[in-house]
Amino acid sequence: MALEAARPRRPFPVGRRGWFLLALLVAGAAAWSFLDLRVAGLLPRAGGAAIAAEFFGAALQPALDYEDAAPPGAPPFGAVVLEAVGRTVAFAAAAMSLSLLAGLLLGVLASDSWWRRRGAAGRVLQWGVRLLAAGMRSVHELLWAVLFLAAFGLSPATAVLAIALPYAGTLAKVFSEMLDEAPRGAAEALRSLGATPAQRFLFGLVPRALPDMMAYAFYRFECAVRSSAVLGFFGFETLGYFLKQSFENLHYREVWSYLYALLALVVVLEAWSGRLRRRFVA
Amino acid sequence: MTADRAPVPPAGEEVRARVGALHRCRPRSRFLRISLLALAALTAWSWTSGAVDVGDLLQERRAGNLHRFLTEEAVPLPIREHGFTWERLAQWAGGVVADRGARGLAATLWISVLAIVLAGVVGAALAPFGARNLMRADPFLPRGREAGLATRAARGGWRALSAATRTACILLRAIPEYVWAFLLLAMLGPGAWPAVLALAIHNAGILGRLGSDTVENLGPGAPRALRMLGARRAQLLAYAVLPMTLPRLLLYFFYRYETCVREATVVGMLGVVSLGWFIQDARARLRYDELLLFVALGGALVFAADVASNVARRWVRDAA
């Protein structure tokens, strides 16, 4: 009995997290009513049902060749798919190389570790960089693409820029956090040996954060490939471009070929990055 | 003091030898080296293959486009016609925001909220089925014990279940939100559902996978103890797995919410009334001044969601 009395009792076995889950469900219900959604809207409309049936029916037989007769002189269908995959990867790799450079620079400048004991001017610069990075990543890559399309016109380099800019902002934020959260033991040891702040940062801190940073950068490369595929919807000749074109021409079997190509690309990259992460982070 | 001074460091030659010895026994991995080489080659190829033509961007024509964009098209119409005053700018911006921007912002916000809640529910439901330590003939027991207790078929069946769940998650998340929205729009017709579903599907795949990984990374102590007491799988889930993984799952939930807000803006460009729809509309009418304003509004919303999610994450992390 004494034990029973000593134990603090709560009227409901719900903690803060429980209330939080409840609040989320309420928010979901509010969104449902604001958007004026009906369950019936989930069923395909009249024409949509036919499209859905035909589209999913085509899933098991992706096109291996053009569905209609190819225009004379057109490259074989397989080559088109492969070239689209290649261009998708090329845009992503080029964009990642840019954003990795910019992200590293901005990430170091945004981190607390770099500015430790460096005075007020440094703090101002640090927050300036943080604000810049936040601005870069707050605008979606597709919106950057729309802006660049308006400013420059259609050019592959604008697609690369559109991906590189927000990705650099994201990398800067994550890199700076990783640098600040890296174990400080090695840096402290170097300090007691009389190393300069730059040496401590470069040889004490960076090596500890590097595996995480590399794993994250690779994960972002995966994301960049997806983004690059979607940029095709805006006229850049990546997977999305051909996917949209085939869908609008009602060539659903071709659509599935492009979807499977994208799927294969993502799965391969994910397996690769998963293996890298398991080796070097966990 | 002199007695307990650190030993005198060895002379230069010896230091070099020791550092060399340390260097030789550093951890090395052929997989990492090959991966880095492959990535470097990929990057070099991407810049030199001709797919990315940087020179094209440096042409005179492009500079002309940019100049026209900055000095004419992107300048708000009333200012272009009557000259700049702050008042005119504020009036124009206020008018556009009141007329369409506010509606777009609200719709974007609600689409993202409903999508992430749906994704969270589905993802949480998928998570335990993809966890290979729970989906076993004898969950959470050490590997050796399992062999003696279960038939081969039972073991294969459980393994197939987790493999199927993980494959389903890959299929859901490998297709980008924008592509899902594009496909769903053709089937369901205009409305908010295609946008909501597209975001929910993609994020359910991601949350399901992250959830499964979280369950797999649980320390086996508590669940194993419960199991030894004879708890069933559902009881393990309710009394060990869920309480232990919930904080982590909520963190992932908020992390995905941030991306949901970004994407909710963008899928509107396909024809769903969110900010993206107004962006696309301004683009079609060549009103780049309004386009710029809507993009800025979307950026502000994403920024606000980022901050809110950060606060909420900290709040949940520190919860009792």
C-alpha cells in the first residue's frame, strides 16, 4: 500500500507527446475541412477511371520500342531512355559539385566552431551567411528553375544552377551543424599542444565530422537526381521531359519505361549510399 | 615542477617515423576509394560530356535576357509605369497578396498539413512491418535461438513480409512528388486530392523506411525482456517498440514536414490551387513581377515552417 501511494499518478497515461499526436490529428481534420475534400474525390472521375485502368494495365508491359511508328531518323527507343538517364545524372552531378563547393565554404562560415573566439565582426558575418543559406534553400529548386527560365531562357546550365543553389543552402546548414556537433576531444588535444585555431579546426574537427558530411552529401546527390528528373517537366531534356511527353501522347507503356528507369536509378543510388553510410557512419 | 614535466618529445626523425606508422595503419577501405573515384569521374564527365553547356549561358543574348528581366519584367507594373515610391510598392504588393497570395498561402499550408498527417499515419503503420528484428518467427531473441524454435517456412514467411514492406516503401518514395501529382491529376481530376495524395504517398514511403530503420536500431534489452515474459508481438509493439521509437519518429515527422511545405508550393504548378498555381498563372501572363512576389511568399512560408518545425522538434525532444 505504501508503495502504491508513493507512486505519482497521472489521470491519463498521456504525456506531452500523446497530446501532440492528438493535436496533429485535429490539424489534419482542419485541413480536410478547409480544403473541402470529399472521400468521393478519391475515386477517379469518369474519364480518369479509363486512364487509370489503362495506365496501371501498362505497368507490366513497359515499352521496349516506340509505341507508334518512330519518325524517320529517330534514335532507337532504348537509346532515348539511356540518354535521358545520362542527362539526368549529369545535371545532378554537375549541380552537386557546385553546391558541394559552395556548401562547404558557407557551412564553415556558418558554424560556431569556426567563429569561436573571433570577435563581433565574425558573428555578423556568420549570421549573414546563415541568412543567405536560409534564403537559398527556402526557394524550391523548381521555383529557382522558373525564375532562371524567366531571366535567361531555356539552357541546361540554368537547370544546374537551379539545383545547385538550394542544395548549397541545405548543405551549408547541415554541414555547419555537423561541424558544431562533432566530438571536440581531438581539437582540444591540439589546442593544448599549441595549435592555431585554423589548425585545430582543420585537423581536429573536420576529420571527425567528415564521414557524416560525406554520407549526407551522397544522400543529397540522390535527391539531386530526383530533382533533375523532375526539372524535365519544365523543358530540360531529362527523364521528366520524356515522361511528360509520353503521358500526354497517351503512350502509357513508354511512361512506364521511363518510370522504371527512374526507379532503377534511385534504387541503385540508394543501395550505394546506404552501403557507404553503414560503413563509415554507424 | 620539473620532475613531473611531460617527457621531452622525441627528435624530428623519430616523430616522422611514428606519424608514418600511424598513417600506415589508418582505416582504409577499397569500397570508399572506388566510390570516391567513381564520383569524381562522374562529375568530370558531367561537365565535359556536353550535356551542361556553360558557354550557352555566357552568350550576349542571355545577358540581354537577364538585363530585360531585371530592369523591366521583374519590376512591379505600377512602378514601371509611374516610377518608384515605397507607397506604390506597398500598395501593389498588398493588393496582390490580398487578392491571391493569401489564398495561395493558406491552401499550401493546409495541403502540406493534411499530406504529412496522412503520410505519418501510413508510415507509422508500415514501419513495424519493415523491421527485420520484429518481423521474425521469434522477435528480438538472439539469432541463435530462432533457428531452434521456428520452422523453415515460418522464418521464410516473416522475412518475405519485411522484404515486401521495404520494397513497397521504395516504390512509394522512388517516384518524386511532382511526378505522382502529375499522374494523379490526370486520373482524379482537378482539386486538392492529387496534391495531397502525391505528397502523402512519397513521404509515407520515406517515413515508413526511416521508421523501420529506427525499430531495427533499437537496443534489444527491453523488448527481449518482455518477450522472455511471454509477450506477444502486438504487446511488444505497444509496450516496448512504440514508446521507445516515438521520439525519433516525431523528429523524422517534422523533418519531412519541412520538405512537404516546399513541395506543396511546387505541385500547385500542375494546376492545384496552391501558391504554385498562382506562380504558373503569373508566368503564363508574363507578369514576372507577380511571379517574383509569389516565389518570395513561398520562400517566406518555407522559412516559417522551418523555424516552427525546429521549435516543435526541440519541444518534443525535451518532452517527458
